[in-house]
Amino acid sequence: MAAEKTDLRYPIGKFVWPESVSEEARLGMIQDISATPARLRAALVGLSESQLDTPYRPEGWTVRQVVHHLPDSHLNCYTRFKLALTEDNPAIKPYDEDRWARLADTRETPIETSLVLLDALHARWVILLKSLTAAQWKRTFHHPEHGSVALDRNLALYAWHGRHHVAHVVSLRERSGW
């Protein structure tokens, strides 16, 4: 476990799929998702353009790529939730996040554009999440790598995901003395 804490890829530890998710845990996860945009903004305060172009670890993405990745990823998740709520176990399409992170919009778009997108996305997503019934949390989508994934388990993944990437920025700042 000690090696995991020093692994710069996983500053809060690797994600572990929960067997089940209680209503109390779901509320905490929804709060994590709600707080992600503000946590990310706080982690970015005062960073220069050159700091935004600094990888959070050797061979890792830059802070800029991490910022743009969050709405890319969370838009995909939001869509998966909506598909699962309106279709029976729909097949979803994964995407190559590393290749997305190298596209021109990631290099050239100001980070504020993605921060505003994340703010708006999470505002809508949290409204949706708070509206779900116990039965809806058990609805699933089919992921080609993970099989059928229930919405409550996917919520756990994305609550972790936001904290995970904010921690990349925070840990880089701490290590760099920014």
C-alpha cells in the first residue's frame, strides 16, 4: 500500500469498484461530483501558462491536458447515465482519452473554456443524480471492457475520478512549491 501512495499516477490511490453503494455513500459521491469544478478551479489559482504546460508526473499529461480531460470524460459519463436511464443496458463506446488529450482543442483552447463547460455540465448532472430513484441507480449500461455497469457503481468511479485529477494538480503544486 505504501508504494501506491507514492505512485504519482494515483495520488489518492487506485479506484476500486464497490460491491454495492448505500444511499448515504451515494449522497457523498454526488457531493464530490458537485464540488469537483470548484475544487479544480481552486487548484489552478495563480498558475502561469508555463505551469499549465507542466506534466503532473514524468511521462504524464500536462496540467492543461488534465483540465481539458475532465469535461471530456465527464461528458461521456453524463451521456452514459442518460443512455442507461432511457434504454435497457445500452452498449456504450469507450474513447481513447490519450489521443483526445493530444488534439488541437486541448492544446489551443483556454482552460477557462473547459472550466465553464465543467461548471455547466456538473450543474445539470447533479440535478439528474439527485432525481434518481433506488431502482434507477441499479440501471446499467454495457461497457465493452467492464461488462454491465450499474449507475451507482459508475457514480463511485466518477466521484473518485474528479478527486483523482484535482489531486494531480494539487500534488504537483506541492512538490514544485507553487
